[in-house]
Amino acid sequence: STIVLVFEAPKDGWKWEVKRGERVKVGQALGEV
Amino acid sequence: LRTALNRTRIQWYTIPVGVGIAFLGSVQFYRVNAREKALREEGEVEDARRGRHRLSGPWQVQIMSTLPLKALSRLWGRFNELTIPYYLRVPGFKLYSYIFGVNLSEVAEADLHTYPNLASFFYRTLKPGSRPLDPNPNAVLSPADGRVIQFGTIEAGEIEQVKGVTYSLSALLGSRAPTPPSTPTHSRSPSPEPANPDVVAADEEFARVNGISYSLPNLLTGDGKKASPPASDQSIPSSLTSEVEVSADLARPTSPWWAPAASTKTTLYYAVVYLAPGDYHRFHSPVAWVVQSRRHFAGELFSVSPWLQRTLPGLFTLNERVVLLGRWRWGFFSYTPVGATNVGSIVLNFDRELRTNSLLTDTAADKAAAEARERGEAYAGFSEAQYASASEVLGGNALRRGEEMGGFRLG
């Protein structure tokens, strides 16, 4: 199964907090504004 | 000139047989190629019209495309719903956990005997507090346990499935803008949810529908009071309806419906999270947002393993998926669970009418495609439902940050 998120966020204020291939759990931050 | 022509000696030679054959062969080769190309293009157009896709890829993909994957998935689901003998449950689930890396210490039910079959174990819940939410209120949370396959920004309307494999956002989400929530074509009342204060606060600043922003006063009556028709009342002020429709029509030719308005300082981001068979298979809301509509694409059920994602371009646009469209404080937000062979069906807690991986929905999709063909129109490839809510301001189903939305079930 896969989940694809597509969302609008500020061009300048967005920052990813994960790396490609990283294991994540529910509630963990993917990124922040 | 006449003298020159008269004095020129003309000598006739026979063309070597090889040259003749080569010439005729090349002509024939060119004609066959041109014919095949025309047929291919015609077939692609016809497939697109019928909502079908042709697959390209290595022989494994070609073989896979011939298999009745949905039927296999249903069979697999039925098999997994068979009750396991009581004394085999614990060793069976422990073996499954060992193979697929399930952390049994966080499973809600300590006694594994309580799970009658693999399907119920697969859709297990976790102990309260085992998945704390990130304390930063501005963070977008992971919707599920899994692995981040890809993330980034949407460039020229394309999502990168894995490195080097891209597909169109319109193919994933659908090619036309959803009907604005103020003019529902087919409303479904979800289970009542408490309004989220964060969402309401954001809505008081502005509301966005399909990338078209309009100020909240447009939702109010002329005297500054909220127009509050009953939830069942479909009579929306005609001025607002026509305003949104006209805005949508004006926006459509210049940019895709999901594109942010040019005037905003926002852009589109995406993230792809892959759930392995041993992962917790319920999914949650990553932010506080409002789901306005749901689109069900009754596609195929290929595996979505990282290998196939690398091998089969546009895999997510082929598979059965449920596209949830809505908005959050920064604008557009979409959430798309994509099904797979070994999983089978997608469940939404707030939409009891949704049926995925079902013969009925497949038949309905075929019927809709046939009707569109009869009308001479292209089949959009999905069925759509709009969500209504008790609050007309929200215009959809409000979800809290971290709230369980549904899950992937076996079969």
C-alpha cells in the first residue's frame, strides 16, 4: 500500500525533515512550515 | 542543347537484383511502420477514451498485466478471513511478525488469540500513546507507518514516483476540477465530526476552493451575518454559486485546476509513503484539514513494492486509489491511498458508502465508461462524491491532526 500526499505550502517557509528511504511512523513530522 | 542531347550516348543497364530488393524492402518497411504507428495512436486514443491503459515494461510486468489481479486480491482476502484454529493463532501471527517485522509489543491486544484470522491481525490497532504526534503544530505528520519513497516539489505538474519515474498530477488526481462544495452534485453526509478549532480559525482568514481563493465575506450575507441554511437545505445563494463557477471557468484554461493561484506565494509539495506488509495499516490525518470530495478510481491492483514502482512507470495512476481532495490553512490538500494486490480494499471511517475492490464498483465503472462512450465523451475514470458538513463555512468533512481516517484491509 502507498499513500501519496500533495499539498500547497509556502515557497520559502517549507522544510522537509525526512530523508528518502527513511522509515517513518504515524505522527512523525515529514516537514514543517 | 539539341546537339548535346543527340550526341550523348544513352546506355541502359539492368538494376542489380539486390538493390531492387533493398529498395522495395525499405519502401515496405516504411509503409508497415507508418501503418503500425497510426494504429498504435488510434488504439491509445481509444484506450484513453475508454479509460484503459497500455502497459510498458519488462516481461514480468507484461505477464503481471495478464493476471486477474483484482480477482486474486479478492480470493486472497477471502482466504485471510478464514478463522484460524485457536491454538495455531499465536504461532501463526508470531511467524508472520518475524517474517515481516511486526513489533508485537505495541499491538493493542496483548493476547493474539483475540484475532480470529490474518485479516483482523493485519488491521490491528496500537496501544494508546504508541504513536505520539510531533509537538510542532506547523508540522505535516506522517500519515502512516512506512518508508518515505519520494518527496519534493511538483515541477510542471509531475510527481516523481521514484528516481527518474514521473507521472502527471492530473493523471493521479483526475483531469478536471471537482465540483465546488457549494454546488454539490451528489452529497453524502459523513458521520458527524466535531469542528476543528484550528481549521475554523484558518477559514476565518480565507477559504480556497480548487486553487481559487475567495474571501470569507463572500460566504456571508450582505449584512455581515453568516448565511446559515440548514444542513439539508441545498438552496445556496445564487450569486455565490455563479461567482465560484465563473471564477473556476476563468481559471481553467490558463492553469490546471490543482495549481496554486499565480498571485500566491505557495507551491505544491508531495510525499510518497510506502507501507510494507508488516506495518500498521491504518492511516491518519497529517494535518488539520477539510476533505471536500472523494474520487474513487477503480483501477488495477498491481503490487506497489519499490521494485515495481521503479519498473512500472505511472504505477500509482494505474492502481485502484481513493483521492481525497480538500484544503488546509495554506490552500490545496490531497491525500491518496493507493491499493495493492496483497491489500485489497481501502476503508474510510467517515465514508461508509465507499466500496473499493468490489465487483459492484467495477461494474459501475464499466457502465459509466460505456455511457460516456455512447455520449462521445471521454470517461473521467472515477466516481466522485462531495462531502457535506454541518457547518457550511467548512464545506466538507473536518479532520483533526493525527485523527485516524481509515486503513488498508486484506481483501
